[in-house]
Amino acid sequence: MGERPHYTIVIEPLSDEDGGGFLATVPDLPGCMSDGETEFEAVQNIQDAVACWIEAAEENHRPVPAPSYIRRAAAAG
């Protein structure tokens, strides 16, 4: 198995009403999100979520999108 591409991760603080901490999402992978008490923990957790998202897509024979920065480069090329 080859190396996985690197996806852009968006980190946002969660309000105290939402439990505090940080939310991590991957815009290129719909529904792929995780959280953590710190930004670092949120990034660690989203990396696991990305791996699980890709694994589930492959098991269900769904396409795994390339990261958007790769798609933009290919379109410009």
C-alpha cells in the first residue's frame, strides 16, 4: 500500500456550550471530522478519522477524492 496523500485539516474552536476544545474537519472528505481538548489532540484524532474514512470508502467501493490542492494543480497543468 502506498503513502496516503495529505489532506487539508481545518481546526476551529468549539464554544463552551458545545463542550469546549477544538473541532477538526477535512473539507475534501465529506463528513470526516473529529475533536480534541487541544488543537494538537484534534489533529491527532482527525488523522485517525481520515484513515477510517478512506478505509470505509475503499471497502464500499466508493471513490476516494484526491486532496483539492492536487486536483487544482492537475486542472492547471
